[in-house]
Amino acid sequence: MDTPWLSKDEEHAWRAFRRLLTALPARLSRDLARDSGLSPADYEVLSTLSEKPNRRWALKDLAAKMEWSRSRLSHHAARMQARELIDKEPDPQDARGCILHLTDDGFTVLEEAAPHHLRSVRARFLDHLSPDELAVLRTLSTRIADLPD
């Protein structure tokens, strides 16, 4: 198979995007850790569970959303459970699985972290884009993220 090289414009766009994929998450992660002691994965788990009915969701479904293996999320959830941010319950639909439940303490931690995190997201990302650029970014991000594996 003959793979074509990137054009100059493609290469510049790809390298700029790769730089964004490195720089932005690292900066947001530092801000989140400094302001709340949470990791990006902690925040993803807490915020996702906060939006679910009864603040519960199957580990397998959350792992799929995060694009993590069940095992990786299970280990991460165990560390969060030790910090009393979440609980694990048996999954009546899946004997091998469990349901993750956001505790009241975890919800409080999320409520305290969210304003700091949103300020960071605005200052490091959203405030630098026009409404038209945001619309294009949303369209492109959705199109690319929704491509099949």
C-alpha cells in the first residue's frame, strides 16, 4: 500500500493539533489538581455520575464512554472508593460487573471543583474562540470522534 505523505498544510495542521492535544489537557490537569486535588479521570467519573439517575451507572458503560478497559476503570474506581467519592454496588444485569454510585461526599467535592474547572476551561480554551469558531469546532470534533473504529 502506497501511503501519501502529508502536504505542507496537512503537516502544519496535524502538528498544531498534536501540540494542542498535549498542551491543553496537561494545563487543565494541572489546574484541576491544584484547585481541587482531582485528576481529569476523577472529574470525568464524578461529573458523569452526577448526571445519571440516582447518581448511579454501570461500570461497563462508563468505561465505554471513557474508552477505558473495565479493568482500568475498576482499579481507578477502587482508589476513588477509598477516598469515599464513590461506592460500588453489584450490577443486577451483569454478575461480573458493578454499579458505580456517586456518594454525597463525592458530589460535594464535584460541586466545589466545578467552578474552578470551568474557569480553567474558559481561560485556557473557550475565551480564545469566536462563536463561529466554536460551532466549527463542535462540528469537526463530533464528526471525527464519531468515526467508527
